[in-house]
Amino acid sequence: MKFEALKRSIKLNENDACTIYLALCLMDSLYLDIKKESGKNLENNELGNAAKLPIMLARQCRLIRKIYANNIEAMYNYKDSIEKQMNEMADIEKELLQLSDSLEGFDLDKKTLAELNEELAEAQKQKQKHSEIVEQISDAKARLSGFETLDIATEKAELADLEKKCTEFETAYGDVLKQKSKLQNSLDELSEKKSGLENDILDSKCEISDTENAISALEEEMRRLNVSKEEFHSNYAELKEVLPELSKEVELLRPKAEQLVSEKQRLESEKNELKRQRDESFEKSAEIKIEIEDLTSRNEKYKIKIAELAKQRDELETVKNASQRECEQLNSTISSSSEQVRKLKEEIIPKQNTLIEQYKATLLTLNDKMNEQKNRIGAMEGHIAEKQKAIDESAEKISGYNETIGSLTKTLEANSTEISELQTTLSELENRSDLEQVEKRKEQLAAAISKLEEAQRLSNDMETQISEKQDMLSAAQKKYEEMLQTKRALENQMNSIKEILREIEYVDKDDYRFKLKRSGERLGSLIKAANDLKSSLAAMHKVVFGGDFDESCSMAANLEQVLLGIDDKIDDIQKNLYQCGKLCSEKFVLED
């Protein structure tokens, strides 16, 4: 099997703590691998080892039962959280019912508006009647001028009554038009609120559907656990059926157990004999321990000597590698000082040329480093420009956030004004006897307050985002300052390189003479060190081999001979220690 799902789960959870949930997840991944490999579920596969399968099933069931028993409080808490979610769903359904009631209130407002439109049509009819009355008045005035024989005072009184009715009709018509405009505005506001409430209802329905899906998943999990519980009970019953057969097998195995007991007694007697032999070996091991302690002390001394010799060997190797050629040249120049002076004069020119070449190479290296530093400074300046651009963009975003906060503040003020108006309307309605209108206005006021709280929350979120962007801006500015400091450090390094180049350009020959003199002094110290080394080597040779070394050979050959002798001694000591350890281990085995 490839165990792809199991490997993927292990890789995803390799840093997680060891929990029951993690173990069950890994088991589930293993089940998925088996299903993918075999093409069918785990329960439909072959049994495998049918004899040990009931024991394995009993072990798994026992493990699940212990997990449930040890974490029963957490299970009940999880059940309480599910019940809490159910209660929250019930509250959401109540809110939906309230929203539907508020929609019914909007429908009532629509009906009221329709009634007002009917009244407006009636008022228009009355206006038409008023125009007809005006025409009648004009006709009456025309007839009045023609009828001089009529009673003028009576006709004037009738005319005044008609004009009074006309003004009353005009006043009523103006009031009706004002009321119509107010009702139209109220209708527009109510339609906007209705659309907002419909959106809220859709969001609530989505949340309810998500919660229902979660509840269905939890119910499915509970059903799966119940199925596991039933399987456990069935497996437990099967194991009860298998138990008598197992007891029969125990009865069959009892004679073998008695034979094993007799064998155990025989082995105990042999053990007592071996114990006696062990006591005898203790006496011998005491002597061996004394020898081991002696060898250990000698081993410690040899280790100290070996460390000292190794240290001296390292020092000698260092001196040898650093000054072997110089020692050979100096041995040839000790015989005659004049010959040495002549050779030194002959060596001045090539050494001078060599130093000049070295200085030229150093100059080229420093120029390359200076160019590299310039390139790094250019790249750093480009990076600084990018950081400055990012800082400017962050500042623009912050200004945009500030404008958004301003607009939200205006919206907040408008909502506050609307709430104050609704509160005024509510107080006016409470003075009246229409309780339905009062309740409806109260609901409108609660909805407006919730919108105001939502706007306040959005404003707080925007302020939080602005503070985060300001923190990011300050971090970018800090990074910008660090990059400027790095740039200054690189410029200082470049200035120091330029200073070194200027110093190299003004080097004179006196410096070479001084270095030549210093080389002569170093030559004397090396000769002294060589003599000291020779005496130390003689002492080491005497310690290792018990005699003087061959002066006809070189010091390197004598040193190599001494080191080989030390290595042989170390090998002998290690062999002795190994034999002692082997003897001790054999004695300890006999004791056990």
C-alpha cells in the first residue's frame, strides 16, 4: 500500500500535540487509504487473521469506551453547545417572525396610502365641483347685473356665502396636497427600509441554512456514534460467545503449564549453581578490579602525556609548516654573515617586486570591493525608493480611510437625526390613542437604533484598520531608517577602502627595509625556537624509547618517529583496556 492519505495527514499534523482527535484522524486517513486501495469500504474487505480479529476488535472497542468514559464531561459540554446553537436558531426564527410582522406593518401603511389616494381623488372631485360653483357664481353675477328688480342685499349675502365656501374648498385642497406629499415621502422611506429588511431576512435565512447544515452534520455524527455503539455491543456479545471456547483451551493448556512449572524449578536449581559460581568469580573479579584501577591510573597518566605530546605535535607541525623553508635558508646563512648580507641584498629586489605585485593585487581587490559596494548602494537606494513609494501608497490609503470615516460619521449623524425624529413621532403617537401606530413606530425606532449601532461598529472597524495601517506605516518608516543606516555604513566602508588605497599609493622603500629587518629578528627567534624544539624532542624520545635520538637524522624524522612511538603506546593501552573491559563484562554476565 502507498498510504498517501496517512502520509499527507502526518505531514499536515507533524507539529501538533498528541491528542485523541489527532489519533482518530490518522486512523480515518488509514481507512481512506484502504478504501482507495481495495475499492470498497473497510467492513467489506477480507478479515485477514480471523483468529486474532476478535481480540483486536475488543481492544478497539475498549479504547473507545475508555475515551468516552474519560471525556464524558466534554461530551456533555459539546451537547450543551449544540443545544445553545438550537436556542440561537429559535431566537433567529423569532426575529424572522418579528421582521415578517414589520413587513405586515408596511403593508398596512400601503393600504393607508391607498386610502389617502382615494381621499385625494375625492378632493379633486370636490375641486371640480368648486370650479363648477365658481362658474355658477360668475353666471349668477351676470344674472345679477341683469336683474335689477331683485333684492340686492339677499343676493349679496348668497354671493358672500358662495365665496366663503370657495375659500374653504381651496384651503382644504391645499391641506390635502400637503398631506399627499408627506405621505409620498413616508412611502419612499418605508420602501427603502423594506428593501433593507428584505436583505436582512435573506442574510438571516442564509445563516439559518448554515446552522441547519451544521446541525445535520452533528446529527449524522451522533448517528455514526450510535452505530459504533451498536457494533461495540454486538462485538461484546460475540466475545461472550467465544469466552467458553477460550476457557476450554485454557483447560487443555494446563498440563503444559505444570510441565513449565517443573522446568522452572529445574532452572532455579541451575540458577543457584550459577550463583555459587558467580560468588567464586567475584573473588577473581576483585583482583581484576585492582588491576583495572591500576591500568586506569596508568591510562590517565598516559592520556595526560598524550595530550601534552599532541599539543606539542600540533605546535611543531604549525612551526614546521610555517618556517621549514626559512629554516633551511637560515642554516645555510649561519656560517658566514657576509654571505648572508649578500644574499639578502640579492633578495631585496625580487621581494620588492613580489610586494609590489601583492599591493597591485590588493589594489585591484579593493577596487572590485569598492565597485561592489557602489552597486549595493545603488540597489539599496532603489529599494529605499520602493519603500518610500509603499509609504506614500499607505498614506493615500489612510487618507481614503479617513474620508470613509467622515462619510460614516455623516451617516451616523443622519441616523441620529432620524432617530430623534422617530422619537419625537413616538412621543406624539403615545399622546394619541392609536396603540398600533405606537407599536409600529417603536419597531421602526428599534430598527433605526440597530442600524445606528451597525454604523458605529463599521466606524470602529475602520478605525481599527486605520490604526493597523498606521502601525504598518511606522514599521515601514523604521525599515526605511534602518536601510539608511545600512547605506551610511556601506559608505563608511567605501571611504575606509579609499583611505587604504591612498595609503597603498604612498608606500616607500623604508617600509621594505623595516620589514627586512623584522624578518632578520624573526629569523633569530626561529633559530632559538628550533634549538628549544630539538631539546624537547630529545626529552620526548628519551621518555618514549628510553634513549637518545639519532642526531644524524632531521628533526622532522625524529619527531615523526616519536609520534609513531606514542601511537604504538596508545594502541597498547587501548588493547589492555579492551581486554580488561571484556573480562569485566564476562564476570558481570556470570554474576547476573
